[in-house]
Amino acid sequence: MNLNLKIWRQKDATSKGQMVDYPLKGVEEDMSFLEMLDVLNEQLINKGEEPIEFDHDCREGICGTCSMQINGQPHGPDRLVTVCQLHMRSFADGDTIVIEPFRASAFPVIKDLIVDRVAFDRIQQAGGFVSVNTSGNTLDANAIPIGKDIADTAFNSATCIGCGACVAACKNASAMLFTSAKVSQFALLPQGQVEATERVQNMVRQMDLEGFGNCTNTGACEVECPKGISLENIARMNREYLSATVKG
Amino acid sequence: MSGLIKSSIVRKVVMALSGLFLVFFLAQHFTINITSVIDPETFNTWSHFMGYNPLVQYLLQPILIAGVIIHFVMGFVLEIQNNKARGIKYMKYKGSANAPWVSRNMIISGAVILAFIGLHMYDFWVHEMAYKYIEGNPEDPTRYYAETVEKFEPIWRTVIYIISFALLALHLLHGFSSSFQTMGVNNKYTPAIKTFTKAFAIVIPLGFAFIAIYHHLNPITH
């Protein structure tokens, strides 16, 4: 198939970027979206032009680095996929495809389609962990019986890959779905409940400091999340936060 | 305290609680208004009670005004912050692909409702304050029905009210059930909350519109 690509080009973090048109011929429908960009980059390199920079690592849907807004949606039109899992069969011959980096003030563009998502790391560092006793007599986590429904719910929250699609989709660039998934995966388990109060307060404080927007419950994040993280996590985080605030 | 109000979750909770309070007020307002098409005497009795009961006048009325102000001020503050959170906008943003129009445009429906409240306050509250405190008229428990019907004689006011009620319906469609999510309620009762929200958001504004149309079509003949 032949495509007309409109891709955001930006030399570096301080330069002003712009959309550039790239007609691309002979795209196979079985290619992944990233493979299609690989083909375009080969052509650009052969012509002596600068290739388009984009983040990718695992190419199996778990690294969450492919921070692209494709035709106005994070990771493109398909549900529950990252860009490496999006295939060209989702598009038609002659289509114009607009490719931009995720947009949020807390996710500054580094170059072309690469954004800096270190803000997520700082939220995680603020409380997304369990402090364990490492003196040699640590209790084996598997020795604590946990109901399957609780274990499954915590696991579902833990499947968040921190890709930032929730922020990219949200009209307010809110990071509530990411933060709530990281709060939930610990809050649901006995090991995480010991530090629950400080965790939710510290992570929400860091989230606010990073300059993400406020959640208005549109639900766009849940729809666009490649791992299907649900809004129940946000409700749980709100409960945790309000309970922590009352406790002081 | 200043730390609390800086918290995005606390700000959301303020929006949710003030919104739920206004929803409760709306239900109470509608209950009294609908009596104006059923039995004018009952409408006069209730309106007089609301206009002269000290508890309503000096406690509930200031709380209501504060609730409205808090909801709107916080709404605009959040809107400004949310715009800042995406400094550079997308060239192409397909919001309709993942969220309904009503949830993405609460600021538009909210701004229209705010303008409507301005007109509504001018029509009834300012008139009431002038009647009681500036002109110093004596109590008259029989005047409310005639005053209300008279307001809906001009077609322009009736149309503005109907348009505002339509926007109110859109605002409630998202806002009512959204308040529960903000308060941390997302469980087996959520489908029932969403169904009740839809019913409330349609029935109450439609009822208000019906009252306006009824009085426009049934003027008091002098």
C-alpha cells in the first residue's frame, strides 16, 4: 500500500519542530507500524537524510517506550496495543497518517518522536515500592496467604508498563491512571499496606509537582491503555488518599 | 491546609461535593417548581416558606451561594491548570474516539449554566431582594405564582431557559456519576449510579423546560 505520512520532526529539545510530509510506497499490510518506520528510515538514510528518531525496545508490547500519537490517538486506532503491535492492515491504501510525539508539559520532546518520561520514574521513586527488611530474616512473600481475587486485581494493576498513553489520551494530560495503578498494586497486598499512607500521599504530591493535569473522569485513559488498566484504580487511589488525609 | 488545596485529588473532591450539593438543590428546586403547574396555591405556600423562613434565608441560602461560587471558581481554576498541562497541543487529536462529548466539554456546558444563573438571579432573586428589603413591601403569600407566570410571557426568556436546561442536562450526564468516581466509589453499584444519573439528567431538566413552556402557553389573563 502507498501512504502519505505526516511526521513531527524536531532537531532537539530546544528547537521548534514542524510536521514534515513523507510519501511512502510499497508498505506491506503485515508490517508492524515500527517496521514501516524502519523502512522509511532506510530510505532516508540511503538518500543521506537524517532518520526519524523514535523510541523502541522490546517490540513485543511490554517496554512501553513507543510514545507516539497516531492519527490523534495514543498508539493508533487499535485497542489494547502498543505501536509495535499495531499493524499496517489497520490502515488503507492511500491513507494519510499523522504521527506526533505524546504531548504533555511533563513529557518534553527530546527529539522527533522521543519524549522524556522521567516524570513517571520520579512518581514511582516517591513511593512505588515496598521497604523490606534485608537483614537476613525477611519473610518470604509467598508465605503470606492472599485471596486469588485480590492477587489477580493487584496483578492487573501491576501490568501497567508506564507507557504514558493515559497522559497522552487525556484532554488534561493527567497521570492519574498511571499513578493509581502503581498505588493499587501495593495497596491491595498485605506487604504494601504497611506504608500505604505515606505512599499515596508522596506519589500524588510528586504527580502534582510534575505538572500533570487534573483528572476529570472522561475515561479516555482507560480506553487507550494498552494493558487495560481500569478506572477502578483511580477510585481506589482517591479512597486511599482521602483515608490517608483523614488519618493525617 | 494550603498543601491540601494544592492536591489535585482534594480539588477534585471539592468539585464533586459542591456538585452533589447542587444536584440535591436542583431536585428540591424542581419539586417546588412543579407544583406551579399542579396547584398554584401549594406553589405560593412553598415559595413563601422559602422566601421568609429564617433557616432557609440566613443559613441555607448563603450555603447555596457559596456552593455555586466554589463549584464555578474551582472549575475555571482546574480548566486553566489543565490547559497548562499540555502546553503544545496536538496537530490531530481524536477526543471522540475515547471519551463522550459531554465529559470533554464540561467547561462549555458549565459556562452556559453560569450565564443562565446570572439571568435567573436577575429575574427572581434580585427582584425578591428589592421587593423585600429595598421597597420594604409587606409579606404577601399569594404573589409568587403570578410573578412566576409573568416571567415566562416573553418568548425570548422561555427559549433561553430551555437552551440552558438542555446544557444543564449535558452537564449532569457526566458530572453526577463522575462525582461518585471522584469520591472513590467504583464498584458493583456503579452501573446503577450511571443509570440513575442518566434518568436524573434527562427528567429534571426536561421537567424544568416543561414548566417554562407550560407557563408561556398559559399566561394569566388580566
